[in-house]
Amino acid sequence: MTTKIDWRTPLPAGAGPATRGVLLALVVLFCLGPVLWQVITSVKPDADLLRLPPLLPEHPTSVHYRLVLGHSQLDRNLLNSAIVAASATALAVGLGALCAFAVARLPIKGKPAVLGLALSISMFPPIAAISPLYLLVRELGLRDTLTALILTHTAFALPLAVWILAGVFRQIPVELYWAARVDGCGPVRALVSVILPPALPGVAVAGLLVFIYSWNEFMFALTLSATDASRTAPVAIALFPGLHETPWGEMAAATILVTAPIVLLALVFQRQVVAGLTAGSVKG
């Protein structure tokens, strides 16, 4: 006989602030443990990297950061990541805004089915599409180009953008749209001139989430790139190990450098990100 656990059950009456604080600290430590380990590894001398203790380095060093910044192609890879993520974000948000506006405001049939299809596609496992996608990109002559990554990231991020923006546009009073139509605006002009200005915070959240997805994406970037001309930063870090050695310190330093901008963005816009993710959950 199995015991059903109700996760909504509050903590026991005897659990005071100290107990709650300890539980919260354990959860935070569990979530941030890998990041903290990478930070510690990035400042450990080579002699201490493969032995434990010490857990914390007695003589922290910045040599790994200097090696990564001075003698690798990471700067080129970071530039590639920025170009791919920015381009995919612009395309996904632009196309997603048009589709979401049609779903939210235009009198078309099958709106719930369109949103359900978008949500289903966003959960589609990318590994199932990698083989036909590779063959298609190769036949089009786009392998080892940033264009292939931009189009691929746009295609896989577009359903997420549509889902978020449809919820954002539904929160804009419909009277604004009809007032613009009465004044002679077409649907596209009403979207650009009347609907988008008050929806800009939600549009920015959708763009931020698409940017984070594209920045972190690894599998497509690894499969569709062959040289540093199109490699993004996550792929470059994965290729750091050589035939006879693994530069753990340099890999940890590069990981921190690549992750820092995304962590900073997530911390600054954390409330807006949560609001954007739940925007479409109230009105279906």
C-alpha cells in the first residue's frame, strides 16, 4: 500500500522560522551547488583540482580566467552566441507577435487548437528532429553557418513566443483594438500602433526567454557547426578537453564567464519572467 503525499500540506506546527530557514537553505544549496562548485574549481590552482580536501582553495588564483580570455577562441564563440541569440530572438518575437495577435484578437476558428499545438510543439524532444534537420541543412548548403543556427533556434523557440504573447495580448482591453478599427486602422496597423505599446513589458519577457533558450542551446549548435566560424560558446566549452588532458580549471572559468550574463538577466527580470510564463494560464 502506497502513501499519497499532499505537497500542499503545511509544515508541522512546531516548525518555526529556524526550521523553515534550514529547509530553504538546503533547497538553495541543492539548486546552486553545481554553480558554486564551478566557481570554486575556476579559482583553484592546478595542484588542488584533482584532490579533496581542500574544498576551498587556500591560495585562490585567476590564472584559469587569464588563460581563457587570452589564449582561446572563446571571444569569437561568445560573439557567435550573441549574434545567433539576438537574431533568433528578433525573428521569433516578430513572427510570434503576428501569430499571437491573430489568435488573441482576430475572428478565426480553432484558436484553442492553435495554442494547444504551439504548446505541444514547444515540448517536442529536439533529439527526434536532429537527423532530418541535419540532412536538410546540408542539402541547403547551410552547414557550419550562423544562418542554420538562427533558423533552427527560431523554429524551436517560436511556439514558446506564441504561447506567451497570446496571453499578453489577451490582457490588453479589446476596446482598444476595436477603437483603432473604427478609426480606420487595419489589423496590422492596430497591432503596431495600439496593441504593442502597452504590451511591450510582456513582449520584452518573451524576447528574454527566447534569448536565454538560444544562448544555452547545445545540441543543434554541436551538430550543425564544424569550425570556430559558427561554433557558439556552449559547444566551444565542450570541446576544451584534449586527447591526454582535461583542463578542468579553464572549463570552469569559461563556464562562469558564459553563464554570468544570463544569470544577471534572469535576476534583473525574474518577476517579469514568472509573469510572462504564467500569462496564458488564466485565460485559455
